[in-house]
Amino acid sequence: MTRLSQIVNRVYKVRLLSLLSGLLVSALITGCSVMQEGKSNRSDVTEDAQQQLNVERLLGQKWRLLSIQAEGIEADASGTKVSLAFNTDKQQVYGFAGCNNYFGQYTVTDNSLVFGYLGMTRKMCHTGMEIEGKFGRLMSKVASYSFEENKLHFYDSDKRLLAIFAK
């Protein structure tokens, strides 16, 4: 190799290393800014994943009312099996309210849960009408939900416990 080709080769290597260093620094800066705008720590990602699991857990089950806390009613004592289920394709909630079947819209985000107007069939029953009325009123107050063990809890906007459901 001639002296000239050695110099050209070294200049080429220096420029290549300089270019690669610049690209590496640029990638690091971009990566850091993305981390600041997005999820910057593990707990944020874990919290989001947990919230998504809670939504899936909520929507993926048929729930049975155990109690209406504000009314002091234990649902099983009345003999009626009030139920709650979600149709995720249509974003509808439906179930049995004590005498009549009900249906309506719902919105769920993270731990927030809101029910729209609930429509009902119009049967008259000898039993179940009292709990049905109380259940209908509580559904209009639901603002959030949580899970404790295998039970679903509904809360109002003041974080007061409204009702407890089980699978």
C-alpha cells in the first residue's frame, strides 16, 4: 500500500467512526426523550398492565350480587339471584335484576366504570321487586370498581362502597 492510500484509509476510518459516534449519541438522546414522554419507570408500566388486567377480569365474567351496602341488603337472603354481565362487542351490560331482565350501555376505563340508562322488561313479580328497585338505583351511582380477593366492589364518586359481587 502506498503512503497516500494509507492516509486516505485512515481518514476514511476516522470519518466513519465520527459518523457512527454521532449516530450513537443521537440515538441515546432520542431514546432518553422518548422515555421522558412515555413510561419512564417500571411502576408506570406495571400499573397500566394491572389496570388492563382488571378491565379484562371485570368484563370476562358473569357476576352475582352478594350485597347492596348502602341498603344493608344481603342478596342471597332475598332468594333472588341478581346478575351482571358485559357484552364487550356491543359495550352493553345486561343481567337479571330480581324480577326483570335489564340491559344498557357502559363505559370502562382503568378503574372507572359508568353505566348509562338501563332499560328493563316490565314484569310484575311477587318477590324480587324491592331488591330490583334498589339495584337499579345503585347502578346509576356507580363511578368506579375494584377487586378484593375474588369479589367485585362498586363505588360511588365519593368512594363509598355500593355493592359487592362474586363470580
